[in-house]
Amino acid sequence: MENIAAQGSAEQLNNDPAQPETAVKFTNVSFAYSDESGLALKDVSFEVKKGEFLCVLGHNGSGKSTLARLICGLLEADKGKVETWGLDPSDRASVGEVRRHAGIVFQNPDNQMVASIVEDDVAFGPENIGLDREETGRRIEWALSAVGMSEYRHSTPTRLSGGQKQRIAVAGVLAIKPDVLILDESTAMLDPKGRKEVVSVAKKLNKEDGITVILITHFMDEALLADRAIVMNRGEIALTGKPEDIFSDGERLETFNLCLPEIGEICRGLSRGGMDVKCALFPDELAGEIADAFKGRKISSPPVSERESEAAGGEWDINIKNLTFTYSKKSPFATRALKGVDLTVKEGEFFGIIGHTGSGKSTLVQHLNALIKLPQAEKHYKKPKAKKGVAPPPPPSITIGRFDLSRRKCDFRALRADVGMVFQYPEYQLFAETVFDDVAFGLKNFRRGISSEEVENAVRESLTAVGLDYDEVRDKSPFDLSGGQKRRVAIAGVIVTKPHILILDEPAAGLDPLGKREIMKLLHSLHSDWCRTVIVVSHDMDEVAENCTRACVLSDGKIAMCGSPSELFSDIDKMKEIGLDAPLTSKLKGALAEKGICLSCGCKADDFVRAVLSMYKGGADNA
């Protein structure tokens, strides 16, 4: 292991001599899921001090989640020793006590939902550790408030969005108030506001209550809040130290399949362009560095931003009118998800759909390949009788190319061959015994009579396109793969049919930073080669700013805004009101404007770097 900074321990918050000095300790731990799969962890040794906030980083499949499950006794080490709060998680007699001290929130909240009502789900942990009804009630109220889900206390979890379920899962563990809180990619599906709320709760518990926090994440801004970070690589601990020290060397990170946070890439771009700026980790900090570099130079007029090109449209345009939808209609759990959506997506666009958790994004896109059908298309649909003196509401309609989704006789099988969908959670569409069979399923279903050789070639091409080794994964069970690998297989299973329109619900969630870039690069390649339109649902504002030609903002089931990324993110305050964040470049432009440096450029990081360097060099003659 390479130490790049003194590890140091957090302040001791509990001086009870009966308590262990170390919250978690691994001593030469190795683990393999099967004899054929190789070691998931290889001779790992590290300690987590009581009261420490530790961040675990690493590429998909590096062993992060395996490490977390060993801490809680969900897995048992093949070699070496694991200690959690002084107890052995592999000891059957103590595993119950281990899980009272250490609570884990999984990447997929459905893996830990146990009840049909939200408050019952949150109560499950406190009741199982013997708390009385009154204290359990207080824990439920506090935990739900901490994650911003108090109003859903009496809702059913199955009708919540993925992000809302994740908040409930976090609340369920918080209600136990464990000594060690493990968040395994627990904010991956949350909107920016939700991510900040959950991480701030964890930080507060760490500082005020002395709870040890182990945060497994791919969000570099979250990692910066930790006292210490470790980087996993192929089952081993490659680096350990303070987050800012680890992020100071982008080239080293890249050797471990990671990359600098975007702000680090911008710093590197400015430095390579001749501007003397130090590596910064926060927007205000970088804005200060840029302002200092401009001292003594005349600030020239900002370069005129290039007009973002618009798609001309064509035969595969998507037109949505008056779209409404209510879950569990005519029941006590009725939830109106869409409230009259009007939207046009033109052929050729790389379109983004953004919005806070529960805004209706997933519901909207599930209408586009008739996973949710319009009422008129249902077999037993009857036109509602008009009420006297009340004009009937206009019926919803969706047309996609030659398909009219409001018609019962619409060829929905052909529609789904032309409109491919990758779900928010890849597990929802993985089902076969092997990766090969899973990817080949859609191809065989839509192209009956295709030869075995054609199937094999298409599956090989699809898996290779998403960055997976065909020979390595073809015979594996898709359920033995990491979360990021499952997402790649899910995408491969859709693109293997080469649909005209590709819809992806949070395609990069759960992927490491380099994996996110690779997936977006793949989508752009597909878009330019054969896929006419790409629609991406995302909580990552930087992802939308960097990749989308146009996007819409959903808020409470309605379209709040629609336009180019530059138009959407020009008003940071309005985005925050909706419950969203702004991309890094918008924050930087705002911070620079306060210092008298006004830029006019697009939202992409490269556009920002070019604009700053152009202004900087333009003022050199006046220095």
C-alpha cells in the first residue's frame, strides 16, 4: 500500500474503556465469490478509528462493496481476520450484535425494503433491537425528517421513485443509530439536493454523535468531506491519505481506472494553457485562483459564445401532448405523477430529462415505449362520460415516428424494437442464467430466424462496445457482476437490436468516474453511427451540461423549463428552488462574475477553459 499522507485518527469521541479503540479492523483479509472468479479482496489490511469519517473510492469491481459486506457479516472472509466494534462478524454467536453496531445502506434500496408502509419499514430496525414503542416513534420521525421524507410516512414504498426509496433505506438504518454507518453508493440515485441532505446527515452524526462513517462513493465532492480516503484497485488498497492529497495527482488516479474531479480537470486544462493556477477543489477557490492570475492584466471583452446547434427534426420526432398519469388510481395510495406534460423531442437530439426525486421523470420515459400505455390504448378503455356544463379534458397523445401510442391497434412489439429502454436499476432487466443469454434475448425476440452465428457476432460486438471482455463475461451469471458491470450488460442487451431511439434512465449511476465518461462516449458514438435520438434521464447536472444538446426540467409532474444547457443553467437560483443543482461551469462563471470577470460560453468544461484562456491571453499585451 502506498501512503501519500499521514493517516491520522479522528478525535476520540467516546472514552469508555470498555469500548474498542478501533471501529473496524482488517488483518490480511482475502475473499473470493467462487473458485473461478478470482479474489475480490487480496490480503487487505487497514483500520478505521472510532469517530473517523472514511471514504472508500475505486473502480467498479475493485472490491468496495465486498469490503462493506464483510464488515457487517453478510460475507465471511476466506482468509485473515475482520473485527467490527471488537467483534468477529464471522462468529454466528456475535453476528447479531455486530449488525447492531454496524448498519449498511445498499446501492439498490429494493434490497432492504421489508414492509408495505414507509413508517413500518423504518421501524423494522429499532423494533428488532428492542426499543419501546415511544422511542421507536421518535426514531422514525427523526430519521424521516433527516432525509426529507416525512410527508411519505404513510405511503407504500413500491409506489415511490428510485431516489425516494433510497432515502427511506437510509432512514431505516439511521433509525438504529449504529456506531458504524456504511453507505455503499447510497446517494447514487438521489437528486443533488437529496445527496447533500443524506451526506450532511452522515457528517452531522459523525461530528456530533461520534458515529463512525464509511462512505463508498464515486462522487468526488462527497469524498472531500471525509477525514481520510482509501483507493481500492483490483481487490487491493492502492492509496490511502487525505482526499485532497489523493486528488492532487490525476495521472496516478488514472492508473487505477479513476480520474480527477471535473474541477481538477479544469485546473489542469488552465495550467496547460499557460495560466498559473493551483489545483483547487471548490468553485470559489478556483475562481479566486483565476482572479489572482488576471491581476495586472486588462480584462478584455468576453468572447462571444458559439450558438448551440439545434436538431432539424425528422421522421422519428417524439410529440407528447396533455400527458397525465396517476399511480394506484381510485385508491388511498393514489399519486399523480404527471400533470399535463407537453414535450417535443426532435430526431437527432441528444436530449436530457432532469428533475428532483419524484418529479415524474421515470414515469414519463416509460410511456415512450408503452411500458405504461395511454388509457385509450388499453383493451377495456371506455371514453369517460362528459359532465354537464364541464368541458372534458383533452385526451393525452404520444406519437413517435409512424407510431401513434394512443391507438389500440398500435404495433407495440415493433415500437419496442425501435425504442430501446435501459432502466434505472439494471437488475430489473437482467434475468438469464448467463450474460450471453441475457444480451441475446432481445435480438432473438425481435429478429426471429436469426442464425446462431449472427447472434454470437452481435452479442460480442455489443459487449465489446460497452467495455466488457466478451470471453471473460459471456458465461458468467449477470447477478455475479458488480453494479457497474450489470449496467453495462443491461445497455448491451438493448443496443444489440440497434433501436432508432435509445432511452436511458440514469445510465451512469453506480459507475466510477472513468466508467461514466466511457458510457457517455459510447452513447455519443452510437448516436453518430446509427442511433437517431438519445434520451438520458439524469440527476447529474454536469453530465447533462457536457453531453446534451437540449434538456427539459420536470418539477412535480410538469415541465418547468426546456432549452439548451446554457439556457437552463443561466439561473442558478431557479434551479436550486426546483431542488436541483447547477453544473460546475455555471458555478464558476457566477463566482468569476462577482469578481468582475464575465464569461460568455457554453456549459461544457472545455468551452469554459477556452473562454478563460482566450480572455487571459487577450489581456497579456496590457499587462
